[in-house]
Amino acid sequence: MPLSLALVFHFNQHINAYAEVANRACYRGLLNVLRTHPALKFNLHFSGTLLRSLNWVDPETLDLVRAGLAEGQFELLGSTYAQNIPYACDDWDNAQQISLHRTVIKALFNVEPVVFWNSERCWRQSLMPLIARGGYRVTLIEDHILRAGGLTDPSPVRTRHEKHELTAVYDDTVLRERLNFAAWFGRRTQLFHYLDGLAARPDSDKFLVAYAEDAEAMGLWPWEQGYLPHAAWTHLDKLLDELEDDNAYALTHLSSARPQQELPALPDGAAQWMDRALLKANAPYHEDGYRDWFDYLQRSEKIHHFRKLYAVVRSNLQQVGAARNDPGFPKPAKTSADVFYRQAIETYCSHQYEFGCIGVGGRGYWGWENVRATFLYTRLAEIAEHPQPRQWIEDFNGDGADEQMLCDGRCLAVFTAHGGRLVGWFDLKEGRQWVGNALAVPLAPYTSGASEHPAITAVPNSWLPDTFTPDLKPWKALKTKEPRPTKLGHRMPAWLFDREPAELTVYSKPPALPGTRLPPAAQTGALNDWIALDGGEALPADRFYDFRFDADGISYLNALLPGLVMEKRVRLLPAGLLVQHQIQNTLGKRRRLNWRIASELAPDYVEVLNGGGQTLRSVLWQERYPAIENSRTGAAIVLKPSRPWTQVEHHRHLLGLDLQLTFDLEIPARAAETFEVELSVVTGA
């Protein structure tokens, strides 16, 4: 009988710009390699946050997954949506994470996984009821935890807790290291020596060993160290050829695992890689001062700080849910308040990305700090139950600064005094969102106490692949030899090199392009006014303005430019917003203004998340006015200025499109000028 072998690839990034880098340096190429071996079976796990990202930056990658699923080649695993470590988190959070992840997988692929990816491989037996109730019957557990529980052979086992049971598959850390080595350097001898040894053992026909690794190992990690990702794809391709041709191994889906013995109770355990990284100063994700992961979990200041923050947000979520008798996921949304409550839960879950993992997150990290945006959606869920016309002030999005709200009983617009910008716009009756982008994680530090633009950090203009085939012929000039352990040595144990040559063949990636680049922006809001006076530099669009509530809206006063007084008045219309700008020139000379109005728009935001990057497009409404349309729903946001513009631009943000109109104004001496811009929600743009 052949040795049963499960190859498991774990794809994971946050909803950020690096997901596109990982896709080009790794995911497209890896999936292309797997698809060229249709007779082999593979197990794939995608975090919910990465699915949101890939659906926006490259939906074709997900099409490769769909094709493999349709042919029975791929099997999808479920897990926690944002890869928080369940051991480290409250079980209410874990239940929502698991349900949300299944919901996203069902929406994108129409499958319901039965195999659970154990986030960061940390285990406690008391998690079993959550996993089992989430619809799962199989999981992976690292070899050292299973051995500590009494396992002697790498065969699937049944383990229990209370009335629940799971089949645990042997996550083989030795196999993981040897297969990575083979893929990075094309040297497969020690890998097959290890597999042959397993196959030769008594009862090996009952074994099932799993190579369970981050997909990033197959391209991104080498790319980050200066190597060509095509080398990993090519070596993996040849390795799979050998597995395909050798009848000694049978690649299988994890759902086929059948327990061969019982281990009623397994001990708590942490991922081997984290314990090793904490003790090795040059290891990825290393943090000083901890004996092991359990010590880190007990003493880490950032873990303690964010546990308290999550507890506050969780309490609010639970109170709102209890008042509405709404358990959240997996119950489908039926009312507009339901929709907003589920957006609250996804916002909360998303901002627990990899919580509990070493070397991740901390103070100032947007992917955790912006969990405060959950408050926006819980308030929307409350208000949508009984919307009333009103105006008020409140820290609506939890950022530490008060926002100004206008509500006509149906639509709610949320403004900030930082620029008089529109940071949220919602239809309370139908549960729809026109402006706002709470899930995107910009490459910027989080600053509490202000609704300011994220200060996007420039990154090196690194080379990235444009081709994704496992072929090294075009890259022969990049072939070289390096002394072991090479720049990837920090990811490998020393014993891997015991019988390997002193020099290893590698392929360097092409050099970086000159300069730096800015990743996509996000979280900028709408009605951003960039104003340059008399040919000077444009003022930041988020300067703080005085404001007052009027009978029918809000007025923002900008007196920051010398000799000019500008008032920005906003009010609700039956199908939109009207913004009136009045500019008073107090000097005895003519003034020139270059005025750019930029608006990040994502009409029907929930459908943007589900539909991906092809959902939003720029159009001309009535062949005249610029607009951003949602192609899935037909809804569009139209900008209708009262005067001609000199330029229109569209910029692709993360989970939104930025529409910019530029106006050139001349204000005579001691005179005033007024112009208006209307934002309208229309259908059939």
C-alpha cells in the first residue's frame, strides 16, 4: 500500500497592500504549479482577510482555486477568519471568527469545509466543541503535541472533549523542513529518504503524514531574501513530477482521514516554530525575553493591552446583539440592522489579525488598533432599528475624535471636523453603505484622537514577477552558488545541512527599480479639499476646522489661508448630499486657487467585498457627470459640480476607487465666489 501524504498550503495576509506583493511573488506561481498536476490532490487554506484582499487585487487567482475545486483536485480548509490564535482569544471571538470564515468561503466558492486549519498550530483540548460546532470533523495537530499525548505512529487519531470528537492528523514538522529544503534548492534526496523510511515501517498503510506549511514558503520567503520565486516553483514542480510517477505515495485530501486509534485527551501545545523563533535572535518574528510561547502569552505587554481593548469592544458587540436578539454569524441578515451588525462583527474579527502570534501587531498597528471602528457599525445597527431625523455629535467610529452626524430618517452622513470630510455615508432603511472603508489596512501608523489621512509609508520599488510559470530557462543569468545555509538559513534548522554540500545553487531575483513607491491609499473618506493658493503647495485636506450646526446642515470654517475666508456647508438631499463652498477674498488683489476635491467611494460596500476588484468602475452619468458605479448592484455615486472642472482623475485605492475633480478659480479683490458639488446616489449609471 502507498504511504498516504497530505500536502497542505496555508495562504494568509491581512487586507493590505502586501497581499498583492505576496500574490505576485508567490500565490499565482504556486497555484499554477499545482494546477499542472491535475491527478494529484492538494489541501488549501485561505484566511478570510486574504480572500477579501485577493478578491480585490487579483480575482484571477481565486479563479485558479475554483477550477481546482471543480475538478476535485483541491480541497479547502476552514479556520478563523483573521488567523487569530484561538488559544489566545476569548471563545466568543473564536466562535464568530469560525462562523465568519465559513460564511466568506461559502459566498466565494460555494463549499463548506470539514477540515479545520489550526491557526499557528497552538492547541488546547477545550477548543474542540467550538471547532466541532463550527462544522469541522478533522484538524491538524503538530507531531510533538500528538507524541506528548501518547501517539507512537503517524496515523490519524480520534480525540474527544465532552461530547465532541475530532480526527487529528499528524502535522509532520520534519517533513515540513525537508520539503521546504527541496523546493528552495532543488535537492530532494533527504526528503525522499525520509518518506521511504516512513513507508518501510510496519503498518505504514495506516499512516497519514501532512506537510502543512505557509504557502509563502513557495516563493514569497525566498523573494524577501533576494531570490527568484520561479526557482521554488520549478523545484516544486519537479518534486511533484516525482511524486506523481512513484506509486509509493498517495496524495490525499484531509477529509478522507480515518482514525486508527484513540487519544482521549491531548496536552496543550504551542507551534514549534514560535518556540524556536523566540530562542533564536535572527529568526523571523523573534521577540526578546521569552522562554517559549506560553511565557510570551503570559507576559507580553502588547497582548495584555489589546486583550483589554478587545474586551471593551466585545462587550459592546454582545450588548447590542443581546438587545436585538441577534447572535450574528452564521445567521443570515434579514434587516438593515442585521447587515450593519454583521459588518460590526467582521470589522472586529478582521482587526484581530494573527492576534497571539509572536512578532506581529502592537501599539500603532492599524490592523489591531482600528478594531475601534467596530463601534461605528454597532451604532448603525442600533440607529437602523428606529431611524429619526436629527443632528448630533459623537465619537461615532471610536477613533478618539468627535464626528458630526446628519440624519434625515433614512440616510446618515458622518463628517469629521478634520477637513469637513465625509467619512461615512449610509442608507439606514436598506442597510447599504456608500462611503467608508473600515476593513482596509493602509500601510501607515495608526493615530488615535484624530480622523486624519493615513500617512502612507513609501516602500522600495522592488522587482516583482510578471510571469508565473515554473521555468528557469529565461533566468539562467541569475544562477549562482552561495555558501550554506544561504540567506534562507534563518528559516531552517542546522541539521538540514549535515549531509549537504558546502555551496548551494540559488537564483537571485532581478535588482530593484530606482526610487520608492507608495502603496495604494485607503481610509481617506470623501470630499477631501486640497487647496493651493497662488501657485503654492496644497494645504493638507485634513486640517482641523471650526464648525457649527445650522438648521439644515453643518458649516465648517477654514481661515487657514492668508487673506481668504472659506466656508464649507453640507446638507442632506433626498438622494444625496450638497456641499457649498463660499470663498471670501479679503485682500486688495486677485487670488488664484487650484482646488482638488478627492472622494474615496465604494457604493454598496458589502457587495464590493463579495464582488471584488471588478465590482467598481468609473462611468459618466448622463454622458456628463463623473461617477463610480457598483456593477453588481447598478448603484452609483455621481458628482455634479455647479461649475466646469479642469481635470478628472481616478485612482485605485484598497477596497475603493478615488474620484478626483480639479477646479481652477480666480477670486477678484475683495470679492466672493461660491460653487457647489452634489453627491447623488443613482441607479442605472
